[in-house]
Amino acid sequence: MSTSVERYIARHPRVVDTGTVVTLFVLFMVGARLTLPGATLREDLWPAAVIAVTACAGVLLSRSRPRTAVAVTTICAMTASALGYLLTVLTLAPAMVAIYWLAILTDRRTTRFYCLGMIVLLVATDALLDPVDHPVVLTTVAPVAYVLLPVATGTARRMRRAYLDAVHARAEHAERTREEEARHRVTEERMRIARELHDVVAHHLALANAQATTAAHLAHSNPEQTRRMLNDLTGTTSSALRELKATVGLLRHADDVDAPLEPAPGLSRLPELIDTVQSAGIGVTLTTTGRERPLSPGVDLTAFRIVQEALTNITKHAVGATAHVRLAYSADRLTITVTNNTTGTGPTGPVVSEVVSEAAPGFGLIGMRERAHSVGGDLAAGLRPEGGFEVSTALPLYPQPSEEEERTP
């Protein structure tokens, strides 16, 4: 109900102000006729009418100039008191409305200053200039109460309005933050999907291209090895189609909980990856130092994808080279180093070297860095002084619960 009234007041201020002024004028004139028992009633009403009109005119300034309105209505109340009119809630009604709007529209310090000033002036006028000997209660306690009531009401409304504005501002901020967070998550998901598709497609296409190139090179000199290469090429393309289908299917049916999902690849599939790369004519060796420790799923996937992308780059840019993968486990980190040697002789003949530099276009190095940073690691890549290219990354080893800890409730 109060909300509807406030809306009507906000939409029709002139109508409300006109009605308020008329009501205040009537109340003031009625109050001017009130006297104490035994007191002489003033016969002339024109002074009261002049004061009422002036006070009501001051009330009309309450919205635009609340300080002026309070000053005008206070002077009118003091004049009425000096002429012998009894200060009641009726004769003080214009001043009460003015101080009410002042409490709403101004700050707490201003409200206190004008409230105290009004009380002092009204009490002093009643005590010093009132020709009628009114009781002390009516000259001190009553004016104070009549002024404090609208001040408290207006202050409460101002605080409520400020609270609602703060709530509204927080809601808008939360909505903007929610939208920004949603856009951020969509961007991160798009980047993650792009990395996955790049790793799946680029790896298998690079292997397929290397296998086809090697098969064409050996077609006349070694038909038997050419047939094996072509068989491996068939397996490579089939594996690419399977992984691409699984990735796209996961995106299209993300909400299908019954869809069969394969576990994400990890370092456990590193021997399979190395065999696949070796089938393309790249000699790969694997060295592990330190005590092997279980990895979190995110770090395990990141480690596998970085090795996969590094070997894919070697396959694309250093055909026939030899590569070395080194896994070094420490107390809290796993360091992975993938290097290739482009100065030797590969298993199929002399090395054809087109080593990629860090500044070369492409998304392989960018994707590897993003993957390393996403799990709290770092990555460095560049040319080796002795020749070839090196990719090195350090990934954090997050502690994994043991089987006994998992069984403990």
C-alpha cells in the first residue's frame, strides 16, 4: 500500500502539493481558533489567514528548496506564537511538513542543525513574546515533540530509501558481475574446446602427413615398409575420426548423462603415443627420473597434451629427426622436457629439417602455454644452442589421497 502511495506521489507531485497546502491551510485556521479554558479568543482571523497563506506558500518550496521552506514556516509559527495563538499540532502543521521534507532530502547534519534551530526559536518565542501565559508544557515540551516527530519520520524514510537504493545497486552489480562471469566462462570454454580440437586434429593430421610422406619416399626402395606405413596411416586416420567424433559428440550432448564417455588421456598413454609417432619415422626415446607419483586429472591431461603437441611439432617441422622425452619427478613438481635433434640421421634416411621457431605462426605453442598456466605451471620453448628445438614445462604435483584415506569416512 505504501509503495502505491509513493508511486502516486512521485507521478502527481503538483496534485499532492495542492491538496497538502489546502489541508494545511484549513488545519491552521482551525488551530487558530483553539484556546485554553478561560483564555480570551481573538476575534479577528485575518492575521491567522495571512500567516497560514505565507506558511503554505513556504510548504510549496519543500521539494525544491527545503531549507527555505523550513525558514519560512518557522518564522510563520513564531509570528503566530507572538500574536498569542496557541502552538498546537494544527498551527505547527506547515512547519512540520517542511522539516519532514528537509529530513528526507538533505543529510543528517543539516537536518539536526535546522531541527535544533527550529526548537530553540519556537521555545524562545513562546517563552519571551507570547502575550498569553500558557502552561510550560505547551510552550516547551509540545513544540519539541511536534518538531521531533516529523524529523524522525523523514529520517527513517530517507534511510529506507537509501537502503533500497543500495539494494538495487547491489542487485544491478550482481547482475552485471553474473553476466561478465558467464561471458568469461563461455570464453574459457571456447578456448578449451579450441585447444582440444587443435590437439586432436593437428596431431593426427601431422602424423598422417608424415606417414604418407615417408611412404611415398620409400615406395620404390622399400615396398614392405611402405605397406606398413600405409597400414599405420589407416590406423592414424581412424583414430583421428574416433577422437574427433567423441569430442564433437560430447559438445552436442553435454547434458546427456547416459552418453558413453572415455577417460581423458594421461601419461599412462604415453607409450602408445610414442609408438604412433615412431610409425611416422620419428625416433623417440623416453626417460623418467625420480619417483613416479600420481597426478591430478587436470595435470595428467595437461602433461599428455603438451608432450603430444611437442611431438606433433617435431613431426611437422623436423621430419625424420630424433626426439627425446624426459619426465623428471621432484617433491612438488613434474618437469617435462621434449627435445629434438635435427643434425643426425633418422630411421628412414637423412633428416629433412624445418625447425619451427618460437615466433612462427600457429597455435601449438600458444595452446601449450595456456594449458600449463591453467594448472599453475609454466612453459618455455625455443631453439637449442646445439641445434634443434626444446619444449620444457614444470607442472605442480597436487597431493592425491591414498586408498586408505579414500576409504576412511
